[in-house]
Amino acid sequence: MSRSGKLFEQLVKTIQETVKDSPNTIVQTNVKLKNTANVNREIDVLVTKVENGRPIMIAFECKDFSISKKKVDIQVLDAMYGKCSLLPQIDKMVVVSRTGFTPNAHKIAVHYGIELSTFEDLSLDKAFDCDN
């Protein structure tokens, strides 16, 4: 991964740390979780919050295509969905982009139940709204 990609992950983590609403909320980067096939998969930013005694886990995929200025397309969402579909502990998926999303990415995000966020509109309240 490029240096700008790692920096972007750290920025997303910092924002989530800043807006978290509970001292019990944990924000981590580059977390490896074992999936149902017993294979480690890496999550760029993982936010874990306990609600009613149950951990709620939000997986963030961070994409910084600012150098090429290309928008995030369907392939990124396919990969996120494929990865998280074998991680039953993940309650919500969020893809964060610095450059936005293609129309097809918006369409498939609805189908997959993936929230799309630009860097500018990231917020913990939106991330933890698991009814979306």
C-alpha cells in the first residue's frame, strides 16, 4: 500500500477516535480477523462499541485515489463484501473515499448494504447507525 493510503487510514482512525461517544469504544487500524474459512483478513479501520452487552463491529475500508483522481468503483465494493461476508462478527461495512464513488458503486452499495462515505462526511453517529 502507498504511503498516502496508510496516512489516509490513520486520518480515518483519528476522526473516529475524536468523535467516539463512549470510552468503551475501541478504534484500531490494520486489524486481522479470522474468517469462517480460518483465514486472516485485514480490516483497515475497525471500530468496536459495546451496546446492551453486545459488541458492535464496524469495518472501514479506506481508499485514497487522490493522486489518480479516480473514483471508487464496484470492484472495491465487491472485495469488501466478499471479505466481510465471511466475517460474521462484522455488523456494518463502510467504504471511505477521498475522491468519491462511481454511479455503479452507489448502486451496488445499496445491494450489498455497504455505507459509502467521503472523507468530509465521516462521523461516528452515522457509522453506528446500524439500521442503514
